Amino acid sequence: MAYDNILVETSGQVGVITLNRPKALNALSSGLIRDLGAALDAFEAAPDVRVIVLTGSDKAFAAGADIKEMAEKTYMDAYLQNFITQGWERVTVCRKPVIAAVAGFALGGGCELAMMCDMIIAADNAKFGQPEINLGTMPGAGGTQRLTRFVGKSKAMDMCLTGRMMDADEAWKCGLVSRVVPLDDLRETVMRIAETIADKSLPITMMVKEAVNTAYETTLSQGIHFERRTFHATFATDDQKEGMAAFIEKRQPSFTDR
Ligand code: CAA
């Protein structure tokens, strides 16, 4: 399928979605969000795709929601369209792992989109921020909620109230991103991580993802309970038998996703 605002390719077991509105620094227009949703639907349905990578250009992952598109919206437009929620959170319901590979600007909705992914790998030129306050508005796709859970109240307040950007090093130190690599190494590093995950059992990968995400939705005791029940469920799989047999027999496991 051809898209207007993104590029889509498959490399081995990894589906790669590249945001592609270079003239607007990948601003997240409604057309781009529609394309992104359709590409995620296609990769989710493709049996040969086991991990998804979401990335942008060297200059911008995404500079936020499209300001030119939303500038004239009224309250009633925003309310009736359920603006920002509709389509945006498609990435959060994806069951396959989604890795954000972020270079350059990840601002406003761009930062929020990266935070919807399962992990963020940043290039050393990455800049994260929630600058909506400078536009007389506020984060509307999870910035006040996800950023606060990821980096804590004080830094989330700092970012959302001042609208300043944080560089990759600061983002790594406060736990927003899992790794920082030189810009030239970003794609290779992310593809290596994606292939490593793709080689595991897909159903077990999905269970792990669901369990980690549960930590953000429940109390500790409910989360531990969910984890334990899911851990028990892994013993119903062929892949648990294979994984443990391979360890004991000192060989590599051969998972069948069963
Ligand atoms: N929406 C629409 N167009 C955008 C855009 C955005 N979010 N960000 C950049 N662009 C466009 C610019 O208008 C410009 O287009 P023209 O050449 O047609 O004028 C082009 O991209 C290049 O941008 P700049 O000339 O500004 O590039 P720069 O290198 O000087 O600055 C920047 C880069 C600091 C990222 C700056 O573009 C900027 O501040 N962008 C806006 C960032 C922002 O405020 N994001 C939050 C949006 S609101 C939001 O996201 C709400 C939400 O919670 C979902």
C-alpha cells in the first residue's frame, strides 16, 4: 500500500515505519496519523513481521501535532473530533513490540508518540520536549501523564511548564530513553535490538509486553498478581518447554510460537 506521509519497509523480521513530512519536520497531521494507523494494522496482521520500528529523519522524529492544521480549531471541533485521541493511540494497542528510534526533535505530540512506544532509543542529537505551553495550549496526547510516570513529577513539571527541550543525555539520565547512540549508528543499533527481540517466542514477547504495560495501569499488588498468572501461563506453551530443554542440553532454542 502507498502512503502520502510515511515510508514503510520490511527488513528481515522487522517492519519499519518512517515518518516522512520533511518540509514540516514530520508534524503529525491527521493524514499522517491515518497512515500510521493503517501501517500498524498491516504490520500487526503480517505473520512475518515480529517487531515494529517507528522512526523519523535525522533532523526530526516529529516536531509535534500539526500547528497549521489545528490553529483554527474551535472547542467544539476538538470535542466532537475527540481531537488527539482518535487514531493517535493506535500504537498503544499494538500487541507486537514497537521501538521508537528518535533522532532530532521529538516535541509535543512527537515526544508523546515516542512515549507510546515500548522503548525509546535515541541518537545523540535527539531533543525531547513538551513546548505546547508556548502555543497557549498544553500536551494533549499523554504528555502530562506518561512523562510524569517516566521521569517523575519535578522534571515533568519543569518540561511542561517551561516548554524547554532536554537533550539525549538528560533523557537517558532521567530514564525517558533506554539507550543513546551516535546518530550514524542509530538505525543499525535499533535494527539489532529489534532482531534480537524478533528471535524470541512471539507469544512470550507479547506476554512480557502486556505485563510491563500493566505496571502503568494498576497497583503493585494487582500488577504482581497479573505477572504471576501470566508467568504460570508460559508453562502451557511449547516454547517454555523448548527454551528450558535447550538450556539444559546446551544448545540454542528453536521457538515455534506455540
Ligand atoms: N506543525 C506544523 N508545522 C511545523 C511544526 C509543527 N508542529 N514544526 C515545524 N513546522 C514547520 C515550520 O512551520 C516550517 O515550515 P515552513 O518552512 O513552511 O515555515 C518547517 O516545519 C521547518 O520548521 P522551522 O523553520 O521552525 O525549523 P527550525 O529548525 O528553525 O526549528 C523547531 C525547529 C524548534 C522544532 C520549530 O519548528 C518548532 O518549534 N516547532 C514547533 C514545535 C511545537 O511547538 N510542537 C508542539 C506542537 S502542539 C502538540 O504537539 C499538541 C499535542 O500535545 C499533541
